[in-house]
Amino acid sequence: MQIAHIIVDVPTMQTNAPYSYLVPADLQDTLSKGMRVIVPFGNGNRKIEGFVVGLEPVTDQDTSKLKEISSVMDFEPVLDDELLELSKWLADKTYAFRISCLLTMLPNVMKAKYAKVVKKNHQLTDPILDKKISPNLSTPLDDKHFTEKEINQLISLQKSHDVDIEYVVKNEAKAKTELAIQNQITDFADVKSKLSKTAKAQQHLLAVLQDHPTDKLIQKKLVAEEGVSPSAIKAFATKGWIKKLQVEKYRNPYKHEIVRDQPKHLTTEQENAVLEIDQAIKKRKSETFLIEGVTGSGKTEVYLQNIQTALNEGRQALMLVPEIALTPQMVNRVKNRFGNQVAILHSGLSNGERYDEWRRIRAGKAQVVVGARSAVFAPLQNIGLIILDEEHDTSYKQDDNPRYHTRDVAIWRSKYHHCPVVLGSATPSLESRARAGKGVYHFIRLTQRVNQQKLPEVEIVDMTQEVSKTGDIFSEELLSSINEKLAKHEQIVLMLNRRGFSSFMMCRDCGHVLMCPNCDISLTMHLDSHTMKCHYCGFEEPIPNVCPNCHSHNIRYFGTGTEKVEKELQQLLPHARILRMDVDTTKRKGAHERILREFGNQDADILLGTQMIAKGLDFPNVTLVGVLNADTGLDLPDFRASERTFDLLTQVAGRAGRADKEGKVIIQTFNPEHYAIQLVKRQDYEAFYKREMKLRHLAGYAPYFFTVQLTVSSTKEDQAAKMSYEILNYLKGQLSSKTMILGPTPRPIARIKNRYYYQIIIKYKVDQHLADALEHILQGSQKESRKGLRIAIDSEPVNFM
Ligand code: ADP
Ligand code: ZN
Ligand code: ZN
């Protein structure tokens, strides 16, 4: 007999301690750590999902009170020892429950859903109802099968034990399979002698089998590609010369033809970087490198050559990129170098495709994995190199439980696998740059562009002077430069910065601003659907003609949306071919890719877009980059506002002049003197770093202090406020006097989806009592959640809105 330790999925009764269950006799041999199981929980008929995290033999424990595992959901472990261990660390590190850590590591389709089913214990008196419930099976208790009246009837029948209603776990992750054949012949000569000379089809099949004596051959492929006849297969199967079997089939999301490319001849700077990292790969050292390389310095080529080294060493590589930089262009660069051994994980894939890629990785069929944040949990078993490109990007931080940073997980895994981590960026996060400065990370700089081109010249246009002349979107400067480039048939990238809330509808007579009824945020106009939308909760209403407050017709739209800019631009430049890229134009699958392909083929002159276009694009014919509004992010209530603005502008500026033609950048701003903008003009990250560090030091923020953000929310404002004061008082009693506690204050957007948010910020250097205090709050949060209060703990938050 065995006892299994199981982390169960019960939303409001979480605990990080596993529950013990008995392993039933028929599962003794199959059950192992890392499998998901279904177990009974509580007193009723409730069935829930759980993860087996340990097994022990029964010796002299009292097992009489233990329940038995009901069934297994997997036939092999979905998480290996490494990932199980990682989940434990992650739960501690991020103040999350272990179940949410385990679930976050798996592809979406494997997140179990629960359904209610009904079973009858005998024939029911109501004939219609009786017919609807199949005799031996469970029938889903949903509105597809039963009317509302019938559901109520069933609930009362449950009370009289005529039917049972149970929760079951639905497993939606179904691997696709296909038919294959496998050779069973040992003596080929003998079989050959038994075949008639004229049986050409059977002779052919025999030859194929002789070439692949141990492989599982996909029947469909044999017929289509090898010309094997289905009747020959049938004949061989009857004679027992082949065995038919089902093998797992992987959907291939990658439809491009792979054009194999060769490693490039490296520049001296690139070569030094590659060599240094190669050393760590070969010596199996878990070191962290920071590559600070100007845009176009060829960081990606460095990564690719290091990946090759890892592969040569018989190991695997994991390359992480921000979701929006995971463009087809980026994917092609890796695929073209490493072919089909590359697996891609990103949100553009369907759930099924993602699941298939995940299984391919787990089965050891992919040696290189490229993906966004959650790919850091890819089930690779022999990692020789981990890369985090654009390491400063905020999408690396998960905004929901577990609130982990991809960088921390990458470093944890590198220690487990004894391999280096490479962080790369033109504008590293201050935290990483500071660690490199202290020697915690190895610091590598790439200061030159590969093409020997200068970095593009950056011009700052003061919009406070321009508005009166040409309206508020395009300066004369920018327009004339666009015209100049159009005449030369060169391409232009224009970015409209959408960070912050810059666009709203306001009444010119009474000043009323159109707000979302559910959130404390103004509505944004969408011309395609002719509606005003809330970007936080999805609320939508028709664009009004009159002010809802004073009924004046003098209601106007302020700020700019990409659609509006596109219209205006087209009017100013009737012959320019403009492509627009924003959330609206990229909603459909493949749209993102199509826009970039068109632009790459030079079927358009201008690519106009939001932040989405700032990263990763590498188009040689782009010689002008324009930023329409540099400052919308500058005054956000976030201590990283300047850093974000500097990063974004540097990234987008880096899209110009990447090949042999010189590039130019025009930045329109209302804050021309702001240091973040001035230093972008000089493209001087190091100067920005020094300046910003001083400010962070003065204000007591990262990287000098650690921060933890606590957010309390409720649909009742007073409840949220009261709770946040209770937490404040508790913390005051627990934490060191050197630790600073700010707040509670309402969040900058104080209400979202009719929930009120209060936040507390903790700033500290060392505090021995903090972890315990936060753990205590986490445990207590479950009791509160039953009263509708939500408490979130975010260590090193990146989102203060
Ligand atoms: P970064 O990621 O640093 O912005 P990329 O890796 O995208 O830079 O490189 C910029 C361009 O230079 C790409 O088109 C890339 O193919 C090319 N490139 C990189 N390294 C070399 C090299 N050693 N020789 C020639 N071209 C290179
Ligand atoms: Zn809203
Ligand atoms: Zn009004």
C-alpha cells in the first residue's frame, strides 16, 4: 500500500501542505509523482483535481481516515522533479499558493474544468426526465440537456436520493493520434521467398520495412509519399508481419518553408561575447550575463551562435522574448538556423497547437524552445543555455497569481541545470544593470552597430510651438521628412504612444468627460465599431452626439487614436500607402504577420502603429522613424515612468537605419527638456542609467530598495478601505522600523469593473519579518475572499495602475 501526497485545487481553501490519499490497488504500479489525479474532497460528492507531489509506502500509519484516489488524469507525469521543486520555490517567492504555481506551468488546455453531472439510482417516475438520463452514464447537468425546471426537479430528487449530482473534472487536453505500422519481421529473406515475384506492391512494402526495421511508420505518409498500397499493408497485417498502432500526432503551427541560413561572420564585439558565453556553456556554469547592446548591434546573432554551442554540447536551449517581439521575423530567424528542432510557444497559437508543441518538447523532440513569458516553464530536461531577450520588458512579469518575474525563474532553472543565462537589451532594467555593475552578473557591451552605421540621428520637436501651426498631430518637420523619404522610396515607421490615458471625449461647454460606468477611467473612441469603449472592462456604448450632462452639441474628442491619425495622414499624403498596426487591426489570427509581410515586401510606405511596432522589427529600407507623442507615459504615477519612456523611445528609434542606409528619428514632445527625452536624443543609455539611479536613490526605490505592493479590493469601497487599514496596522506591528510603509491609498485607477482598489506599498532593504508577515496575510486572505474581499501581494510590482 502507498500513500500519495497531493496538492489539491480548492479555490477558497488553499494550503501549501499536501493532503494524504490512499493509492488504490489498481493504480499502485502506474501512479507516479507529477501526475494529475482526481480525488474526493470534503464531505459531499465533490471531486477535484490534484497533483501528486510525493509517494510513500504505508508502514505503520493509521490509514483508516484516508480517502482513496478516484482516478488518474494522465498516463505519464506532466511535471518532472525539477518543475515540482520549482513550484515550491515559486510559491514561497511570490506569495502564491502552490496549486496556482503548478497550474501556471502547464498549457491552457490542461487546466481542468469542472462540470456537474447527474446519475440516476433507479428508473424515475417522470418519463421525460428518465429518458434524458442515460442508465449507466453520468449526464452533464447543464442547460443543453435540461430545462431550468428540470434542473430544479433533479435537485429535489437528489434530496430523496433518487439521483446523485456530482462534480467531475473535465480533461480537455486530448492528444491527436494517427495510424502507424511497425515492422515485425526478423527474417526478411524468408518473407521475400514467400512473396510471389509479381506481387509488386507487397515487394515494395517489404523493401520499405527493411529500410526502417524498427521505426513507427505513419500509414498516411507511406501511402502518399512512398507509394505503398493500402492492400499490401492489409495483407501484411493479416500475416502478422506488421503491427498497427496509434502514435501521437503533433499539429505543426509553423507553415513557412524553412530556408536554412548559415552563421554570420561575427564582428569583434560579437565574437568576444560569443566566446565568453560559450565558455560558461561548456563548463556548465550557472552564470548570468548581461549584454547591453545598442539597437542593431547583432545581439540575436550572438544568441544564435551560443545556442549552436549548447546543441553541439548535446544540450538544449531556451530563448525567451516578449510576446510582441515574437514576430514571424524573429521566429524565422531561429527556425532558419535550427530547422524543425525548434518549438515555438506563444499566444498566437491555438490551445491545441500550444499543447502539441508542449508535448513535443516534453517528448524530447525539440531542442530549442522560443517563447514568451510562460515558456520559461517549458518541460526541457537538459538545458544548456537560457536567453532572455529585451530583458527589461514589463511583459516578463506576470500580473496575476503567481506574480513571478521570468528572469527569476530563468535564473533558478539555470542553477538546476548548471547552465548560463543571458539577459540582453539595448536598455537593460536598472536592476540588472546595477547587478552587472556590482559584478553579480557578467557585463558584456556591444557598442557598435553591425553595419558600421552610426546610430540614427535623433531630432526633438517641441510640440508646444507647433500646435498652432499644423494642428496637434504632425509637425512641419515630421511631414517634410516623410515627404522626403517617400520621394526616395524609402520606408517610414510612425509610432503613436498609447501608454497612459490620452484620449477621451469631453464637452467643451460643461467640461464633462465621458467615463466608464464601471471603472474610474474615461472611454476611448473606436471609429471602426462607432463606439466608445472601456479598455479595462470592455464596456461599450454608441458615440454620443450630445453631452449626457448638459445636452450641448459641443462635445469633442481629445487626444489621438491610431485610426484618427491614419485618416489625417491619408488626407495630408493622399498617395502614401499606409498600414496600421494596433490592437484593432491585429485581432484576427495571422493579421499581425500579414501586416509585417506587406511592409517587408515594400507594399506600403508607412507603418503606423502603437508600441507594438517598437520592438524586434528589422526592415532594411526603413530610414525614418517618427514618434508622434513621446510624453504620454511620462507623468504616470509610477516610479519607472521615465525608464519606460526612455526604453520605448530608444527601441523605436533603433528601427531606423539598420542596413546600409542612414536612419533618422523625429520625436515630437511637449517636454523637450525632460532628461529621458534629451538622453534618447544622445542615445546614451549609460548616462540615463547614472542619472536615473541618483533619483531612485533619493526617492528610495528599486534597485536601492525592494518593493512589495499589497492591493485590497472589494465591490464595497468602505470594506476595502477598512481592510487595508487593518493590514497596515498588522504590518506596523510586525515589520522592522527601517521598513517604509506607504498608504493605504486608492490606486490611481481607483475602481475597475465596479471593484474599489486600495494599495499599500512596502519599501525595504532587509526585513527578517516581512516574509512571515506576508505569508500570514496570504493565509488570512482566503477567509476574506469568502466575504468578497480580494487581497493581492505583489513582490517587485511593475504595474501601479
Ligand atoms: P539587435 O538584436 O542587437 O537589434 P540584430 O541581431 O537584429 O540586432 O541584428 C541587426 C541586423 O544585422 C540583422 O539583420 C542581422 O541579421 C544582421 N547581423 C547581425 N550580425 C551580423 C554580422 N556579424 N554580419 C552581418 N550581419 C549581421
Ligand atoms: Zn470599464
Ligand atoms: Zn456638457
